[in-house]
Amino acid sequence: MSRIEQKFAALTAQNKKGLIPFITAGYPDPARTVEFMHALVAGGADVIELGVPFSDPMADGPVIQRSSERALEKGVTLKQVLADVKRFREQDAKTPVVLMGYANPIERMGVDAFAAAAAEAGVDGVLTVDYPPEESAEFAERMRAANIDPIFLLAPTSTDERIAAVGKVASGYVYYVSLKGVTGAANLDVSSIASKIPAIKSQVRLPVGVGFGIRDASTARAVADVADAVVIGSRLVQLLEEVPSQTAAAALTSFVAEIRQALDAA
């Protein structure tokens, strides 16, 4: 059983919903990524999604795009992200870490080389936006052989056929994009999410995490009523834009703790 599976099993046993915060590796300061990861855990994160900077992050809105661009400008690479995960593991052997990004850096490293390096670093899952599930059976198999869960996206526009394809290759959890558009968009419609989850659950026997558009405790709690976990990304990256550098880690912990409290009260 993977760390992600263990985490969701524990959450179910405790009748709790998962909290999955996202930050971009290397932003705003490559030297502080590991510090920020520990800050998320201190606030109550169950799983960390760590964004791998990429030059053309097509699913990401302007906030995460900027963070990715700035991390790249400072020389952050996939190898450095893996090194950050390895450093994180020196103090935290329990919190699952998912790398979220795009195919190009993985293909450039080589899928088998990536799987081996990610496993050695302590990565638990990989969500690659532009690997279509219909064409990813081999990729998913190679990830699972390294004890890494391949995680896939579903969206409001996903057909029954796409949901079935994800059900065949995904493990760990699936990430349901709550709205049409990019990360950080507004107009979250919880009733629409609630109407889609049963169709997903009928074909995907995994926890469903919901992200895109969750920006505060109230929306997180509303989404938690219909999903297994909530994913918060753009708002956390925006927070790192807004707060002074010296208070950044504390700000992350405080914000995540507020969401954690709201979820636990649901």
C-alpha cells in the first residue's frame, strides 16, 4: 500500500476529508521550498502537491504561470525538485508528496530514469497534465513499478469514456477540476461538482480530490461535503506573492490551518 493509499485509508477511518495544498517548487526562493513544504504539514496538510516549473503550463492560470516562470529564471529544474523532496524526507517520512507538472521534463530525463530518481527521492505520486489516460497505460505501469501512484485529471467536460480510461490507469486518487478554465479561476459551482462525483465514483474506485477555484475556508468546506479531498493551489502561491519574505512560512501554516479547521468542522 502506497503512502497515498495509507493516508486516505487513515482519513476514512477518522471520518475526515483530505487537504492537499499546492506550491510551486523554487518559488519565490529555491532555497526555501523544503521549509515551505514543512510549513504546509504544520498547518495540517495531508498530501503535498509540488509543482514542477515548466515554460508552458497550459492548465495553470496567471498566478501559477508567474511562479513557474520565476522559478525557471532562478534555474530550478526537475532534478532540483527531486533533490528538494529528498531533503524533505530527511525530516518527514510520512506525508505523501505528489509532483504536478507536464510531460516534457519527464520525457527529457527519460521515463525510467525519472521513475527511479523519483522513487529514490521519496516521491509518492505524479500528476502529469498532458499525459492522456487513454495513451498512458505503459507510463502508469512503470510508475507503479516504482511504487509511485499515477494521478490523472478529470473535468466537467469529461465523458464516460474518459472517466473509464482514468479508472483503468489511475491510482492514489483522482483530481477533479471543478470548473472549465485554468487554475485560480472563480465562479465555483458546488452543485455542479456534486452532480459529477457519482459518475466518477461509479467507474473510478479511488478518492476524488477537487481543485481549481477553492480559495478560502468556506469554499473548501462546501467542496468537502461532496468530495474526499480539497486541493488549494493558486491562493497559496498568491499568498507567497503578497506576504513579506520573513513571514512567508508562518503565513502558509496559518492559512492551511484555517482550511484544516473548516474541513474538520464539516
